[in-house]
Amino acid sequence: MLALWPRVAAAVDVVSSLDFSSRKACLGSLDYAERHLGNPADPEHDERAFLQVLERVCASPMLNADDKLRAGLLLEQAQKNRVGAAAASFDFVTLDGEAHSLNDYHSQFTLIYFNDPDCDACQRVKARLDTCSVIEHMVHNGGLTVIAVYTLDDEKAWRSTTYPAYMVNGWNKSQSIDNDELYVLPSMPLFYLLDVDKKVVLKNEPSLNVVLETLQQAR
């Protein structure tokens, strides 16, 4: 597992700056955390800090059970596929009709690219992946598997989209990712980076730059 201590320290700093001293303060901190810390598209996104805020809110004596309902739901969702935990496996099919699962792949790292062909941001990221020599080199050397995953139900849209030849093009045809809430995907596109044991290194990461930096540090 990559070194995570600087990120942990940053999360502690963020949480310590928030106020939990009253009902109003707790709810305000929850609103802030949901808008910023829990939002992958926000520059302040910090999964660890988000979890800590949710835990503080759920445990607060300042709030009643109704106040804690939203925080409890968000906490349940945020605890799925946490950094350092084993990622949930899921099934998918490829264009040849073959069935696969996440656990079929055994590279040093696995990069999951959750995307929607109709998403403009997804198209921009895919254009960068088309020419990303760092990732392509790692795939060809056997150190990385990249799986593009479409989670919606429009087979035509999935089949009409092409990806770089080094990527696995998968469709979660069973809809298990959404229906069983295996992954909570608040926006698109999002990356998950997994280690050799399928433990999460990066979760709900929208930035390809962050993915590349993390992979380069691990090489």
C-alpha cells in the first residue's frame, strides 16, 4: 500500500477546523462536508475528512435521531470501498459477449474507469487516455490492467464507444453496481485504483493527473 500518512494528517486538520459544539454547528459542518469534502468534483474533496465528519455528526449528543438520518445514510455510502479496504468485485461483459469479473485480473495495479459515453468530461478524459504513454507502458509491461466500466442500461451507447486498445471495455450488464449499491458514483468520470490484493488506493478520483502521479510514485 502506498504511503498515506500525509493525507491522513490533512484530513485531521480539516476536521479540527470545523465546529461541532451545537446542533446548528453540527448541521452546518455536515452541509459543508457534503458539498465539498464528499464531492469528487470539488477541489476540497477529501474522503477521509468526509468520513470523520460523518462519524462525528452521527455520534453527536447535540443531534436527535432525525437529525442524524442523512449523515447515517451518507456514512453508510462512504464506507463502501474505503481506501485500504478490499474493493467489491462486480461482473461485466466485453464486446465479444464474454462474462468477466473484477477478480479475474491479477496485475500489480488495476485501474477502473467508470464512465458514461454521453458525458462530455468522460470524452475529454478518454481523449487523454488515448495518448497516455505512461499507462499504456505499464499495461504492456504487465503491471497494470485498465478496465473501462459502463454502468447504465443503454447497450447501443456502450457498443458505439471505443477505447484505447490497451483497455478492457466492460459493461455491467446485470446493473449490479447500481442495483446492489456496490459502488456509489456521485459523478462521472471517476477512477478507482486498486493494488495487487484489490485493495483501494484511490477512490472516486476524477483527476487523471492524480492517478498518474500515484502510479508514478509506486513504480
